[in-house]
Amino acid sequence: MGSLHVIIEEEDHRRPGGVLADMNAHDVDGMYLLISVIVDTDDNFYELDILKVIFLL
């Protein structure tokens, strides 16, 4: 659905290092959300991902 990527300087050479935390939730419409906090290889905040999953049967 979307990401918030933090850039430290004009040229950001950092790389994703791993997922610090995951959270499952539901929005006001009852849709499933997966929220992840991603850190860089130095364990500094890198990105916040929010995925909205729509199940079609």
C-alpha cells in the first residue's frame, strides 16, 4: 500500500538490514493491515511499510 522511507542526506547509500517489528491490524473498514518497521544495516530506522490486504474469494 505504501512506505515511508527516510533519507538522511542528499545521497543516501544505506541498505535495508532487516525487520525490527511487524504488527497485524485491521482498519476501520475491517481490511487486514501488515505494518513493518525496517532498519538499515547499522540498525537505524530505514522505512515504515504499511500493506493493506484485500481478500477476494
